[in-house]
Amino acid sequence: MTVAEQLNKAIVAHARWKATLRRGVDEGGGDLLASPDLGRADRCEFGKWLQTTPGLSKQPHYQKVRDLHAQFHKEVQHVADLVHQGRKAEAADALSVKGAYTQVSAALTLEITAWRSEVS
């Protein structure tokens, strides 16, 4: 898979998280948000790819994407924790337009898109 294809795949996969988190808020979490690895950027397919693909670290967007990806997973974990603590309103706020999750997610998507445009 090319770098551009992997970046496309990452955009789609990370966009799905908002729907998953929203469903978790609506349904109270359950198994949907139970993974202990949600906050681990190195456990998802994209995170593994970032860490193990030779030469990526030399590309201009790599470090910023890596940092934003780590922040993204921390926000996913934070929302999941809020849901599991019964703090649905706070979890919903994190998913709102001005919420931390949404801000980090948007920044990550923009940076991945910029990287993809340079390698396409």
C-alpha cells in the first residue's frame, strides 16, 4: 500500500471514531468503548504503520501527524472514560464543535490531508 493510500485509510478510520464515540454516549459505552488500548496511539493500524514503516520519520508531516495522532487517542480515551463514569454531558461536550476531541480530530485530519497531498 502506498503512503497516500495508507493516509486515506487513516482519515476514514479516524473519522469513524466520532460516530463510535457518539454511539457510546447515547448507549452508555458498554463494550463499544471498553478497550484498554483506546488511548494508545501505537495500537491502532495507523499508529503501527507510523512506527514501523522505514523512512516515514524523514517526511515533513510525520512528526506533527504522530503528535496529533497521540493526542487524538488521548481524547478518545478521555471521552470513553467520561462515558464509563456516567458523565454523558461532559462526553457530549468533548464531541461538540468546540470540544477537545473535535479540535484534535480536525487538526489531525488536516495534517494527514496535507501530507497526502504532498505524496500523491
